[in-house]
Amino acid sequence: MKYIFLPGNSSHNKEWIDRLAGEFNQEKTVIHYRHWSSGDKDIDIDFETDRISKLNITEDCIAVCKSAGCYLSYTLQKRNILNIKKFVFIGFPYSWLEMKDINPVDMLKGIDTEVIIIQKSKDPAIQYEQLDRIIKENNIDARLIEYTREGEPEDNHSYEDTKYLRDIINNL
């Protein structure tokens, strides 16, 4: 199965997604966003969706996504551009989705395939316990894994240990 790596919104995610993807030996596609070089502040979901559709990826995929990439992967699946068999969301962007007037609960409930969410205990986008409660209260079919690394802050949206992430993903 092919991996597709979809990073977060900020341009500093370019190096991170390349590092994470480099941990995997499987066939893969790594996406870099246009707005990183154009100077725009935010990802253009429609533009990126169209651009990825032109890659003509026909294989079944595992989508490994950070933050805004979570919503992009959802959009790619809903528009039948990618056949995603498993979503791995790293740093689920709950508050970012709400700022964009996208209902995160509806998004998660709208996914009909396996979902794994890796979240820090105090991620500012949504804390682990809060997300766990929302998942349970709404009967969302998702597996939530707490990201914990000694020496790494729990209260940010960075998930720096790519080897640790690789090990989690490979053991799912």
C-alpha cells in the first residue's frame, strides 16, 4: 500500500514531513504546498486537491497527515481523488477546523475507514483528554494515541520525534 504524506499548514512543516517520510521505505508521495513558496498565509485546499488529483494516484493509500493535512486528506477521500484505507492524523487541528467553519466532529464521523489520531496531552489545537472525550461522546470510530516523549514539550503542536512516530504507525 502506498503512503501519502500531507503536512501541516506552516512552511516549517516542509523539513519535518520530509524527515518523517524518510523514515518509511514503502512507496510514497510527499506533498509540499504551493503557499509555502507563494507567500500566502494559508493552504488553499481546493488548489491542493486539484493539484493532487493530477498526480493520478490509483493505489490504495495510507494517509499520514499533520494538522491541516488531516482536512486535506479527508477532502481527497470525499472527492474520490484518493482511495485512503487508513488515516493517521498527527496533531488533529480541531481549533483550526472550527476557525475555518468546518465541524471537526462531522468530519471525523464522515470517515468510513480506519482513523488513528496521535495527539499531545496539551496540544493547543485540542488537548488529548478533551479529544478523547469528544470521540467517546460522539461515538466516533477512531483510535486515539497519546504522543509522549521525554524532553519534548507537551504543550505545543510540534511532533518532532519522527522515529517514534514511524514506530507507532508501523505497529498499527
